[in-house]
Amino acid sequence: MALYLAYRDPRVPWYARLFALGIAAYVLSPLDLIPDVIPVLGHLDDLVLVPLLVVLAIRLIPAGVLAECQAAAEARATDGPGIGLVGVGLVVASWLSLAALATLLAARAFR
């Protein structure tokens, strides 16, 4: 939730906002880069890749802004439900973007 709030903050640089949005969409997505049915490797993205990406995103966000976003995320966690429809929208948008990119690359490859 803190990364999502940082994404929405105008004081965060555009590249950090884009990176935070991508991580939030990936974490909320039901699909993984490496499917969980593959022994050991399937859980690698959940155990290694996601935490590393979160650490990188945290380093890209200014410290003061991050502290405010973490406090706001804690307040929202005690107040009620999370991002709900916004989270669903992030997931759908990210997978549609990936599908469009794959289609574009496939069309160029078969020309």
C-alpha cells in the first residue's frame, strides 16, 4: 500500500512512480513470471525477486515521502479495506499491456 501511495505522490520522480506501479501490479497479479508449479524456481519470484524489487523501489523514493506514505498505509490498514478496484485495475492494465506488447512483437517477427 505504501508503494501505491508513493506512486500517487507528485513529489516522487516519474521513474520511481512507474517502477512502484509495476511492482504493485505484479504483486497483485494472480499470474507469476515463473509459475509456482515449477519446483523451487516457481517460488523464487515470490521469495527473492519481489523483495529485491521492493527494496529498489524504496531506494528510488525520497525518504520523507516514503515515511509519509508508510504512515498513511498503516492508517488505511486499520481503517478498512485496501485498494480494491484500483488493484484490480492495475492488474488488468498490466496484463493487457503485456499482451499488446507480445502481439506487437509477434506481428513484427512474422512479417
